[in-house]
Amino acid sequence: MSNALVRIFRHHSRIFCDLLFFFCAIALAAQGSNAPPKIFAQKLVAETLAAHSELTGVEIATTPPRKSECVTIASTEIKGIGERCDMDEFTAIKTNKPFVEKENEGGKEVYDVTVPIHDSTGKVIATAGLDFKPEPNQTTDQITQRSLQIAKELDSRLPSKEKLFEPVS
């Protein structure tokens, strides 16, 4: 009788351990999905936001290696990573000029600007979405010029598209 109990216990403890391992793996995967990617583009987003108090958000979009679709690869809003590019990004890429949207949020005018980002040869390799804090008397010209300045800073840090995807710790 005791041998039978030992076999049952071993059998059930093995199932218990397998289930425990399975649920731990799910929990770790779920935590990872909320973490930003550890690539240079995400580091660049964080550093750009920290360096520019006039910004409330930054995102970078491009077509990843071995992919055919343009998506957001880094963002201050982690849930936005992986979203498909839309008219803003495609317009900035095609025209090589900022795409400026003036929106009304909570009774205040805010600017959302998408600028092309270039490699060291001047080729457009990505876009940066810049969300500006509302300020009194802002003009589209002022926001556009400030966006171009920030884009130049980003350009200077990106010798190539591949740099965006370099792993960072």
C-alpha cells in the first residue's frame, strides 16, 4: 500500500512542478511584454525626452530588419511599440519634411510633429514623433523649427539605421 502512495505522490508532485513552471513562465512573459525593448532607439527616446522639457512624448518608427512594414520601435508609451506607421510617418518619410498636427486637448492647443530622421549619408532611415506641451502663443513655425533642431540632434547620433536596433543594457 505504501508503495502505491509513494507512486501517486511522485506522480502528482511532478504534475504540480510542471504547472508551477508553466505559470512562472507565463508570469515572466507577461512582465517582459510591459518592459521597453533594450535597443538603442528606446534609449534615444528616453534621453530625448529627458533633454527637452518642452516634450511630453517621443516615439521612433521605421521598418525593422527582415520586415516589410513600418512600425513604432521605441516610445515613451510602451503600449505604442509595434503599432503600424500611419499618414504622419509616411508623409514625413516621403516629403523629407516635418508633418505638423495641431490638436485641441482639454481646451488647449497641442502640437504633434513627426520629423524624418537621417543617417550619416542624409538618407531617411526613420521618423521621430514629438509631442509638445501646450504653451501660450505657440506658433506652427516655432514648433516646426524646434522639431527640426531636435531631429538634427537625433541625426547626429545615428550613423546608420542598424544603430537603432543595437542592444543596450
